[in-house]
Amino acid sequence: MSIRSKIKSLDKIAPLPTIAQKVLGLADDFSASAQKLGELIKMDQALTGRILRVANSSFFGFSRKIGNVDLAVAILGFNEVTMITLASCLANDYSIKENPHFPRREFWMHSIGTGQIARKLSDLIPDVYSNNAFVAGLLHDFGKVVLNQFFPDEFSAVLRTALEQKRSLNQVSKELLKIDHTEIGQMIIEEWNLPPTLIKAIRFHHDPHEADEEDYLVHITHLANILCHHVKFGISGNPLPDKPCAISIDVLGLKDKDLDEIWSELNVDLESIKTFL
Ligand SMILES: [Fe+2]
Ligand SMILES: [Fe+2]
């Protein structure tokens, strides 16, 4: 049976951690109150601790000590705390299998890093909601988590081969498994009932030329992923990162700028992401 049919036959491919699911539900509901978010977080002691650690980190640079969740939500705002909660829930889900070829912490540094860069890039396009850009970056490689969880031997072989032959992980994955993480990611995100713009961003982040120019989130996620590789933050398992697609660069109004220039203008703080993990 192919991996594609095996995934389709799984009852639930990769359930979102319950809190992340509820938080995503809130993020979509504009009438949701900050109070509800605070209550959700407080139900989980470990999460509460992590939120306070991030809130008090140099990531935000507040001089005043934030000692409880309600204050964190009040000071940082609903959006910010929603994003921290999501990233923190996914990255600290210890039911995920350890794999020496696919180090968990470094993988989530890559994912949260791409989310943060995507959020900054979204400022370039007024039509894009920055939370969606963050979530697209955060989840862009989630298909790899599923491969690692359900097909660890096959995925390790793909990671090893790509590394040995210095080839794109996606190409090797399509060759050996007849599927890649973008297609698996799409299958999961569809199951999670996330918005179509997010589904597209995950499906086409390595092939932005297959999307429309107006699929801004695709172009943002594509470039954010490349920038995260460019500054060598975290590990994605792909030894041969993409080159920026000319269409994406155009859409984002970054023509004639190289990656170093784009990076220095964006001014993203990646180091403090480590406090999420
Ligand atoms: Fe990817
Ligand atoms: Fe990536």
C-alpha cells in the first residue's frame, strides 16, 4: 500500500493538540474574548509556565515583570498570546517521535522561525492578516512531522539519501515515497478545517509558480522558508533549499534585492524563539 493510501486510511492523521485546536478556533472567532484565551491557557500548567517565560523574554523586551496569564494577555494582546500558545503547543508535543535525522527542537526552531519571518513579510502586503502568515510559516513543513511519526524508517531513508546526495528533500521524497511533505501537509490541514489560503500556502511553498499571484500567503511562506534556511536557523531536513521564485519576489515588491538585503531590512529577532522551546 502506498504512503498516500495509508495516510488516507488512517482514522485521524495527526490530531492537533486539544489546546492548539481550541486556540485556533478562538483566533478565527472575532468575538472571542481575551478572557477565554486566558482561561484556556490556565488549564494547562506547563503551558502557563511557557507563556510567562516567553512573555518575560527579550522577545518582547518589557521591563516590567509579567507574573500571570491575565496580565500577559492584557499587555501582549490577544493575537500575540494566541501565536505563542500555538507555537508552544505544537513544538512541545512530546508524543512526537524522536529521530536522530530529524531533531525535534531544531525542526521547531525552523518552523517557528519561518512563522516569525512570514509575519514580518506580511507587513509588505496589506491584504494579508499577519496571524495567518505566522500560522502558515509555523505549519509549512508539518507534513514532515507526520512522515516522521507514522513512517519513521521510510522518512529516515529519505533524509539520509537527500543529505548524502545533497539533493532537495522533496525530490528524493517524491522519488522514494511517491509523495512529499507538502501534499501530506495539505491533507492534514484540510482535515483540521483551516482556511483555504493556509492550505494553499502549505501545498505550494516549494512551488509558488503553481499558485496565482494573488495567493499572497504562498509567496510569503515560500520566501520566509528560504530566508530561515539562509540565516541557518534551525533544521528542516532539506540539505538543498530552494532559490527564491521570481514571481514571489515580484509580488512582495522586493525586486533587485538579494537575500542579505531583504533579511537586514526585515529586522526579525530569531534568537529569542528559543524561549518557546
Ligand atoms: Fe517545505
Ligand atoms: Fe521549511
